Amino acid sequence: MSHFEYRGDSLYAENVPLAAIAAAHGTPVYVYSRASLTENFLAYANACRAHGRADGRGALVCYSVKSNSNLAVLSLLGRLGSGFDIVSGGELLRVIAAGGDPRKVIFSGVGKSREEMRLALSHDILCFNVESIPELHRLNDVAGGMGKRARVSLRVNPDVDPKTHPYISTGLKENKFGIAFEDALDTYRVAAGLPHLEVTGIDCHIGSQLLDDAPLLEALDKVIELADRLHELGIMLHHLDIGGGIGITYDDERPVAVADYLSRLFTRIDGWRREQHGGKPIDILFEPGRSIVGNAGVLLTEVQYLKHGATKNFAVVDAAMNDLMRPAMYEAWHGVQPLQRRDDAGKLYDVVGPVCESGDWLARERRLALAPGDLLALMSAGAYGMTMASNYNTRGRAAEVLVDGDRFMLIRQRENPADLFALESIPE
Ligand SMILES: *Cc1c(COP(=O)(O)O)cnc(C)c1O
């Protein structure tokens, strides 16, 4: 269910008219719905529960922090029982600042530094998702130096085509991510031979915005095959991590329901454990990002100027590619809804920002009835929106607001331009 809907001609987030938020905090501003975030997380948690895996026992949802890392979002999810999938030391510090449990943190990414490894080990995180042999050696070194053993999982590359945008597909042979399927057994042998590592799991993450779960289940089958081969070598795994990747509706996409995907996945896993391992359970980890936050957020912006040309009409708004990079980067499509609907057929507009790049567009060829000063919502902007924002053109990043029923709270102040150059200095 969407918590961003019209009541009469006004667009609301839960019980709050979005125009009230723009009036209180200005634009551009990201707005998130607490009810949406909660429902989207519970879709995973309840599906785990329905398959006998309750309260983090037998399954753990590790929310992908990079999709939306605001402390208020992390805190809400942490209190619902979420673990966290991080890709940097900075994200670990965010999780801790938000009150998240570091022992429910898994650390992904191809380029972990020694400092990041030390930080994560000092907080006793659940597992490192390791992506190469040199990374295994570095982690073994760092853990040894601290007198610790690091729990590791290897990110294998199942070479499955997720049929998504090339920039967000990660599980093909030619991608930089993971360990090639055919090298996985040898890499596990290396890991098992290193004294300061404890091999605990296997993981994969094949891509993002997957509408169908067939590629995920295909990847699962390949991971299961590897787990069995490892078992024969005497390497027992405690967990299997299938990554994130479930898509959302931006326009008219119809993504698989999380409950249906998890039901097929758990059925497959339970059957496998019964047949091959005498019913011995294995923990299942998920790393969802977009499917939890994507449709729980919008970006509000104000129309500055209308330019009506011979071939094109432009609506110049106060949000730009630095606020929401997805259209410029992936040609991503975001819905555009006026906060106040007009009774007018409108015109076709390209919605563009003030940044000095032709690539600075947010939406193209949309039929809108507009006047300068109108407010618009860019829909489905909760994931990879604010976290990918930059300060290009010395634009302060947007404010963020969380709606909860009838109330709304500022959860990040708008950046002040003076802050943007505060760390700079002019040589004598
Ligand atoms: C980005 C990422 C995710 C989250 O992907 P979504 O498509 O947002 O669910 C999960 N795991 C890893 C390793 C990632 O890099």
C-alpha cells in the first residue's frame, strides 16, 4: 500500500499534506514515510517468521545501508530487528550512531581498507563478505594483529544474468564483484587455511531492481551446489546470504512480492537441508535496500521557471542531478506528481534542474499543468536518492523529513553553503 496519495487534489504522505512540509522546511526536501518503511521491512521479517524463522533466529534481514543511510531510517529499522549490510567504515559508524547492533552487521565491498577492517573487528561485526584472495590475506593479517579471528563469507559470482540495467547488474562474469564461480572452491581452501579467519558463510548479490525472482533462485541453486561441494571438503557453512536486489514499481513495473519470493526460497532451502543434510538448519541472510526504502520516499521540489520553446517545454525546478542522480546516471524514470492538482490538460515538459550539465534532467516528456512556484514530488526517491547526492555546483544537500501519521520531523538539516567550503583553505 502506498502512503503517498491524493486526498482531493492534494498529495499527502500518510496524514500530512506534502505542501505543509515544503512550507515548513523549504525545497528541495526528501520526505520518508515511517509506515511505508515499517511495512516494507516487515514484508521480509513476516515472511521469515511464516517459514519458522522468527526474531533473527534462522534468518536475518541485513538492510543495505547505502540505499538510504539517514540515522532516523537506520534507527527505525534497527528497532524492528534489522541487521545491516555496510560497504564502508563510515556506514558502520552510522549504524552504531543510530543504535544498530554491530553484531548484526555484514561488511560487503571490493575495496576494504585496513582501517575499515580494524574498525569492524573492534566492533565484532557478524561477518566480512570477502571478494578476493588478496582481501583474505589482508583481513587475516589485520585480525592476527588484533589477536582476533574474523568471520568470513566469500562473495561468489554465480554468473546469472539478472536482466536489469548494466550499471546495476553485479553477478555476471565480467563484473568487478565477487569471486568467479570456478575459483570459489580454491578460494575457500585458502580461507580455511588462514589462522585468523573463520569461514562461516557464502554470499552473492547479482544485481538490483530485479522484477522477477527467477534469477535469484537460479543464483541460489548455484550457491547451494557450492555449499555441498564445500561440505564434501569438510568446510561447513553456518549461513547463506542471497543478497538484495528485489525491484520496486517506479512506473508500471510489477515486481515479485517479497512474500512470494521468500516462500519459494525457503521451500527450496528447507528441501535441500532435508535431503542433503538430515534437516540440519542453515541461517539465511538477506541484503535488501531498494525494496525497503525506494517507495517509502519522495523528493519535493519547486518550479522556478517555465520555458516554452518551439520543440520542447522545460520546467526548471530547484532540485537537480546533485540531489537525485538516478535519471542522469541510469536514465532512471521517476514519477512526477504535482502537490496540488490543477483542472487543466497541461503540456509536455522536461523537468530539469539548475546544474550546468545537459545531463541534469529529472524527468522527460511528462504531461503537467504547471505555473512557476508550483510544487512537485519526484516519486519513489527513497533509495539511492539522498545517499548519492553531491555538492556539485556548490549546492548544499537537501533537507530530509520523516512523516509519522499526523506528524513530521526534520531528520537532516539542509546543508548550508558555508559548510561546503569550511574544510578548505587558501595557501599563504
Ligand atoms: C547495493 C547492494 C545491496 C542492496 O541492493 P538492492 O537492490 O537495493 O536491494 C545488497 N548487497 C550488496 C552487496 C550491495 O552492494
